[in-house]
Amino acid sequence: MPFPSSPLREGTAPRRVLALADDLSGAAETAVALGRPGRIVLGPASLDPPAYGEAVVVDLDCRCLPPADAARRVREALRAVPPDALVLKKADSLLRGNLAAETAACAEGAEGVVVATALPALGRTVRGGVVHLDGVPLHTTDAWRAESTAPPPSISAALGDARTTPVPLEAIRGDALPAVLRAAIAAGHLPVCDAETDSDLDLIAEAALACGPGVRLTGTSGLAAAVGRLLRSTDGTSAAITAGPAAPAPAGGRRQRPLLVVVGTADPSAPAQIAQLTERGARHVSVNPDVMNSSFMNSDVPADVTVLSIDSGPGIRPGSARRLVSALARLAADRAGDADLVLTGGETARRVLDALGVAHLAPLGQIHHGAVHALTPDGRHVVTRPGSFGDTDSLLRIATALRPDLPHLPPQGDFPVNATPTADNHRSLPLIAVTMGDGAGIGPEVIVPALLHPDTLARCRPVVIGDAGRLRQAAAILGVDCDIVSVTAPGEAEFPPGRVNVVDLDLLPADLPWGELSALAGEAAYQYVRVAADLAMKGAVHGICTAPLNKEALHSAGHLYPGHTELLAHLTGVDEVSMMLSTPKVKVIHVTTHIGLIDAVRRIEPGLVERTVRRGHDAMVRAGVAKPVIGVCGINPHAGENGLFGYGEEEEKIVPALEVLRANGIDARGPLPADTAFFLAGRGDYDLIVAMYHDQGHGPVKVLGIESGVNLTVGLPVIRTSVDHGTAFDIAGKGVAEAGSMVEAVRQAAEMSSVPVR
């Protein structure tokens, strides 16, 4: 219901909208989100003002410009804006680009600017003025891995010298939101709005527009979608662009066109997305970034599917992204011919279209969130998508939508935006057993939201091995309305939204205290893992993800294992496994784990080091790193410093293993001083660090990324992942535990598990 002071009224002329984006994928995403008749214009030079009821979205192509130049382009685009037009400045949901300069330019001549950068559809929320990715603060992740600077710790920091007023969730959801925004604007401040849901963005859009026609907006495509919904409800304009699957391919010969997929992103999901196409016959051309030239293909794009990408083996060095994107785009344009195009990464897309002389696009629809299907003036079909968007099957779904008759790409089914896969599609996803851990800890509280998360349901079929009653208690504590459904076997589970499936072992009493050590909970935790391992060995599940157990509780129940790793090795009949810790900034595999330091040094020997490195190498390759660079720590300070410290342990126990590994083509470097190795890994020089003992690896990981850390057991017959935190008895039962690490643990279990063959 509009606020009483809202200037929007039914029967008035439909609002015209001018939106400004700093790259092409963002412009396309915004055009579809607004859902109005319109056009995407590549640059402000030939900009015609929007007509009534029309949305014009301008790609300013300023993501990588100096701040002053980016601000100049914003001013140029706003020069001819009609006074009654609604102005929206598209902001990157990861805060990349010239947010401060562009927002300041957008504020010139306006009554004020309201800022809302949440994008709930992708798990990107704002709490306390800080962007979170699946519950993890942006500045603690590696989302800026290809940038030359560190991510800002808050939105206010990203806005530079601008004076800001934080608008917390309680204000967003309160009746006084318009007054809160007006007060901030009157004080000359930028209101910076928290938001966790699309409903929050609806409230922000309505309150901002209620402040008057001179107020402008800065935000993501999520805010643009909220604006579109509000305008349709008030001016009677029907949506001309759908937010669902792309428009069907036109008949009459178009399907014989080749399809060129250009992957211009350093996102870790890109290799897995490319693999989905190559496994079905697509040709993949991976170009070495050091030798890019126009001879990368000796013929035009064939009448099939070609994927062009930058070789990720050497890694993308910070600051080099723009040069590589430009070179990649030139190569793509040189060989595109009349091919339809799939372009990931906003700057890549713009460079390719510029080289082809395309000045504007007509948006047709959306294949999945952010994957926008558009048409060029000469009839070429183009799909643009931000580099960091999309699940593992993103490119496959896009290619299938454009080429439904392609023999190598069988139809995958339509996935409406923000919807979970259908039952048929779900059967092709891996079944993941999620063990509940110690029921007195935070395991139940992180499992419930993690298994309801749309990203989880898009990747796998998760089934809890635990106690249904305890999960219901956790849901009640969290205030989550969901169905906790007991199933007798994982294969019987169904996955409608809002449902959590559980193989209910019913081992815990209803009055089990939260946050207290209990042998009952230790016994139950053991049984959950035992049942999950049995299911995995029988092929009834394809991966295991474990919530934390308490070692003291496990021991008090008579199960004397150091932890999950050793317990699962015993249950699956494996003599030797390795623990790997995975965070956005660093990945670490351990030669030894839960033993004393003196015993660890005694146990380390060349064969164990070699086997550990091989397990780590194989895991990284499986995760999509084709040629991992592995740093191997020494044992002593300074890795012994040529015998100055210790008794030659590095030469005796580590060097012989490295010589064998390097002879086998594995890029294992060392022995390295541990302090130097982790510093270099944190800045991206190494894909994996090999730690010799528990604290050598765990200490840096807990500094560099515990909030989103995941524990993997490498060497089992089934993939096993876990959160890299404990039972947290001090906060158990209070509803404050973060689920982001569990979401990430389930994601990695799904991506590294064996997908069932149908």
C-alpha cells in the first residue's frame, strides 16, 4: 500500500525511468529488473530521453575509468534527463567500481540520494551497513580477487567522503521509514539502507519515492526490481520484459548459427560452468594470458558451440584483469562472424559489442538471474551475465535456451528466477547427507537456514541425518516457518520450498539443554555420522556434510576418535586421509592433524608428505583449478634456514617428496617458511598450502577466513565437508549463529561429489 505522501497515483502519466550502469551486464540486468518497455544504450553520447512509461538504461562503461572520468559520464547522461524522470544509479552488489564518485555525481542537482546495495536473490544482504555474501562480510571473502585493491569494510567506506546515515533493519521495517529518509536527506546525508529480503527493498523503494520526485536512487538490480514492481502497481504499466526464461528462439534457420561463449571472469565457478558445456561436446579454447593474439584459432567459429576463456592455470594477477579482458574481447570479435553470443563479465561484453559496432540492445527476457537475453539491431542474439553470477549449470542453461535443438545440449528445463528446480531436475542433483553434529551445539541452528537457502536447493538434494525434534526446536528459536519432514531413506525425500528432510534417528530427549556437554549428545553425534557413512558406502548419498561435534562429548560416549576425519576414515575402511581447510583467501591441507607436536615431527616422512600433496592436488583439480600451484611449508622456523634451525628435518622428510612430485608434473614448491607461505597465499601466489602440523595450518586459517571456512576430508571414498567452527556452546540455543559457513560447506560438498547418472 503506498504511503499517504507518495507522489505516485493511479491514473497519472506513467513514470519515465533513466537508469545508469557502469558496465553492460549491470545495464542489462537492470533493464530486465525494471520490467518496462525500454532499451539498453551503449554510452550516453546518443542518448534520447525516455518516453513516458519507458525505461532507458545506459551503460556508461566506466567501471575501470578513473573516478573523475566516471563522474563526468554520469553528469553527461543526466544532462538531458526530464525533471519528472525517476533516476536510478545501478551499483555493483560487491561495491566494485567508482561508487563514491558516481554517487556524488548523481547527487548533483538532486534533492537527495537513497542508497540500497542488497541483492537478496544472490544471498547478498546488508546488515549494519556492511555487505554480506551468504552471511559472510564482503571484506573477509575473496570476491575482489581480481581487483587491485582490498574490498571496503562497509558501504559508507565505499562512498568515500560522503556523509552517510545508516538506516538499520528495524527502521526499514518500521512505519516511520519515509521520515527517517527525509531527515537524513535534509541533513545533507546519504541514507545507507540495510536489507535482507526483497520485501525490504520494496519498502525502501516506496519510501524513497514518497520523499519526492527530486530524490534519486543508488542500488542493485534488486532495488531496480522493487522500483519496477512499485511503478507497475501505481501507474498501470504492464511488464514488457519478463524475469523468467528468455524468449523462445525464432524459427527459420537461426538455429543453424554458431554460438560463441566468451568467459571473461575470474570467478572460481567458471571452470565448472565451462566443464558442463565441454562434457556435452562444446569446443573449449583456453588462451594463455601471456601469449594472446589473433591466431588463437585457425578458422572461424564452427557451426556448433565454442567456449573462449583465459587459461586460469597461471592465475589472474591483481591489476591485470582489464588488459586481459580487452585482449580476450578483441579475439572474440575477430572470430565471431554471425555467431550468437554469450558474454560473461560486464566489461568483456561491452568490449566485444563495441568491436562489432553494436550501439544498443533490445532486452527480451532473462534465462536465470542476471543472464539477460537481448537482440542487436541486425538480429544477433546476445546473452550477457555478470561474471560472479550463476550456479554450476549457468552456461549450460544459457546455451540450451539459445540453441534448444543442439544435439550436444539436451534440454535442461526452465528455471524461473528465484525458484528452485523442478522435481525432475532435482533428480539429477547429488544427494548430500548433512549430519546434525552435537545436538547441544549450534549445528541444528545453522542447518535449518542453510538447507532452506535457495542456493543450496539449486545445487543439491540435502537430507539431514539427525533428530527431527531438535531441528524443529532450532527452527522455533530462529523464528523460521518451515516443514521438518521425516523420511526413512534419502531417496524418498522431496524438495518443495520451505521443507527440510531428515532421516530421524530420534536419539535426543526433548529437554536436552542447549550449550551443555552431554554424553547423550555425543552418542547421537556418533550415530549420525555412522549412518551417513553407511549410506555413502551403499551409494544412497553422493556426499557428506557434517555439522560440528564436540570431541569431549564424543569421548564421554565411549567413541575415542580425535574428530570427524579419523572417525570417517574408520567407518569407511580407509587407512589414510587428509584434512583440508578451505576459505576464500587460502586453502590448506595438513600432513598431520590431531596429535602432539613432538609426535607430529616424528610421524612426518617423505612418503606421507608426497601422498598428502597428491591428495591436495587431486582435490584442487576436481574443484576446477587445472594446474594448482602448491606451497609446502617447512617444519622449523624459516624452513630450517639451511640447517641453522632444527636437525635437517626439511632435507630428510620433505625435500625427497618434492623432488618426486615435481618429476611427476605437480607444481609443489618449498620447503617454505610457514609465515611467508601464508602471506603469499593470502595475496594469491599459491592455490594450496601444505601444513606440516595442526596449528601451523589452523592458526592462519582462523585469521584469514574462519567466518566462511570449510573443512574437507580428502581421500575418503566419498566427499566430506564441514564447517570450520565448533559447537559454540556459549551461543547455542540463542538464535544468533551464522549459517554462512554451513551454506558454503554444503555448496562444496555438492560441487565435489559424484553426481548420479540417470
